[in-house]
Amino acid sequence: MQDHELGAAMKMGMRRLASGVSVLSARDEHGDRFAMTVSSVTSVSDMPPSLLVCVNKQVALQGHVSTLGSHFAINILGRDQKEISNACAGMKGVADRFSIGDWRQHEDSTPYLGDAQAVFFCTSDKVVSYGTHHIVIGRIYNVEMGTLALDPLIYLDGGYGAVQKE
């Protein structure tokens, strides 16, 4: 297979992998808030507590998040937060993304969703450039757990879904 064929096949195969939906939020170097929907988030280690997020190089915020020492939050969305996911996926302007949801400000000025399933506050600790994305390892310095029932928003086959625990 050619690379473009493999890329298309990979995308179709990845549509079969359910993933949680999160919003990465931060303030840029000018103090402006930014939020974007991300689905490539996973834990890296519990010592030190860390996670990774993949950020497209074409996204405006990638310069901030890929700068070592910068702060950002990963907000794990609940099933009732589809509208926030859509807004932060580019269906609204950057400023309008904060018109939906319970947005708050952490003591270090990082914006976050007060009603998220969980929020991980991170500092960019390592960045690897690969293909079209930056793989950002965030060292977690604080975690806030949501108070609502565990009901995460899931992305599967190009749409949203829900988890049914057995």
C-alpha cells in the first residue's frame, strides 16, 4: 500500500476505537483564553504523574502548548457536554467557545470546566514532533474530580456515544 492509502485505511480503522472526548484549555502568551477538542489523550505514568495529548501543528494554540513549561488543562467531558465539544472543535469562534459551559479560572489563570468529569492541570514537560502533530507530555500538578455521576462523552465512528458499564 502507498502512504496515502495506508493513511486512509488507518483513519477508517481508528474510527472503530472508542475514545473519550476532552477539551484542552489554556491561556496563550498574551493572556487570551483558548480551548480545543482533543480525542488523543492518555496517561503516561503515575510517577511522575503525567499524560500525553496530541496537538495538530496547524492549530493556533500548538505554539503555546508545545513550549516547555507552559500550563494547560485537560477537561474530560461528560455525555451532556456535546455542545462544548462541538464549539471547541471549531464550530464557534475562539472567543465564543467560552460562552457554553461552566468555565472557571484556576489560581494560575488556566481556564477549565468546573462541571467536567475530571480536570488535569498540566505543565508541558516534553514535546515530540511527529508528522502533522506535536505529542505533548504534560506533567500533572493538580487534578479536580467532577461531582456529577460518571458518564463520559465517547467518540466512535465519527459520532458521539456513551459507555454502558456492566
